[in-house]
Amino acid sequence: MRDARPAELVLGSVQLGLAYGAANRTGMPSHGAALKLVHRAAEAGITKFDTARSYGDSENRLGEALEAHSGIRTVTKLSPLAELAPGASREDVREAVDRSVWASLLALRRARLDCLLLHRASHMFDFNGAVWERLLEHLEDGTVLCLGVSVQNPAEALAALNCLDVRHIQMPFNLLDWRWCESGVIDRIRARTHLTVHARSVFLQGILAADDASVWPRVDGVNSPDLVSFLAELARQFERHSTADLCLAYARGQDWIDGVVVGMETENQLDMNLRLSARPPLPPEDCAEIERRVPRVPAQLLNPAEWPK
């Protein structure tokens, strides 16, 4: 949003390749339904699509659906490289990186990757830096046009921000998430020019938009019925149509966020998110007021990887 425009809606496609999300009641869509959803999104003006090598069929479905559309930019993520042993040789690491890059190019039906993120932030330093070294070579030869990192927590974000070759950061963020401001990450982002920031998890795997306490994880110190009621009342006070509207408007109102990644598996969800993103974001003063009001939730709630199974 640093060009004074509200953060744009980015279609997240993990649900198109996997059955994913705590509030996902429909599962992974069929091949035809997924292609239709992506076609409709592109025709509606969405120009950014987020995916990853590890998102099942997602890259293949995006590649097929978007092949005929121009002006589209895809952001994908390197394989987690789970096949590599901790002491893997430099050559083995480079070959694993290459396999992931070529597979993404083939699946997305692209001659080059618009933007490639590390799916594991630690891979910037793991294997004596061989992963990042190889990606920089792909950047140099034009196979990849932009490099970045998908981060999970403030420590990973701060490490990524120390690297000037990182031009794109994707991070979880929502109106309950106090970690980024307290750690200084937001100030560091604002100080970086030529950096694109995409926020994901604005609905926290769908639980914030569900208006249903039963889909919330059981985390100590979290009273989910009270939080559902609180968020609904907050939406009413700030004249938003729903809690989902409040969450999206809050994220799109941040002056340091360029895009908001929202996962969708149905056309109804696409229609809803298009309607919500057509509404004005919250102004800075409303965002600040919300930050003063929201309760401080346990950090465990903010990281789905730490939710009880």
C-alpha cells in the first residue's frame, strides 16, 4: 500500500490443490471447478495468484487455467526440500533446488518464474547457504525474476529483512496478531524500499470469518465464543457488513501491506471476497482504534502449526 492504493486481493490456491483449512467444509474442488474458479478470478481483475510446489495439484491447475490470460503474476514457493538429509552435499542441494524450479516452471507453464519464495525461511542459511546461493544464480540468469521468503514468525521476518536480495515477504497477519508490531518488524518493513509484502491468514485459516466458535482450536487462555461475539460487535461498531469484512478491511488498511492472500475453494467464496475487496479499507485511525481494543491472545492461537490436533 506504499503507493497509497489499498492492498490488492491475491488469490491463494492451497485449497485448489489440497483439502486445507480449519473452516473448510467442502474439501478440495474438482479439477473443472478449480479451473472455473481461477478463470473467473482472472476475468474479475485479480492479477496475483499465490501457490507453492508443495500445494498438491495447485501449480498445475493454476498453470492450466491461467495460460490464456495475460497480465497475470504468480508467486510460488520452493519445495520444502524434505528429501535432503541435514548433511546433504552442496551438489545434492543444488540439484534439489533445480528440480523444484524446473517442476514449477513446467506446472505453471511459464518460461520464467515471476516470484519464487523460500517455503522454509531457514533455507536461506541451511546447507551452508547452498539453497540461497543457487536461487541467486537463477535470479542472475533470468529463470526467476524476484526472490523472497515466506516467514512464520518475527524472528524469521527480521532475518529476511537483513538480506537486500529479498524483495518479497509473505507473512501471516490478522487483526488479533500483536507480534509484528511489538517485535519491530512493521517498522523495518516501512524502512525498506522496493519490498513487496503479502499478508496471508487474515482470517486465520477461516476461523475469524466463520462466526462459529466450534471451528476454533482449543487453545489455553482463548475463550472462542467470547471472541466470536467481540469480533461481531466490533464489525457492527465500525459499520462493516460482517466479521470477514472487518478482517479484510483491517488488513487492506495497513500502509505497509501490498497484497492480501486469501485462500478460496468455491465460487461463492470468490464472489464474497471480490465484494469485500471492492469496499474501502479501514482508515488508519480506525485501524489504530481496533488495535487498542482487541484482547491480547496467546501466541499459540496465532500459529496454526501449534494448534492442538
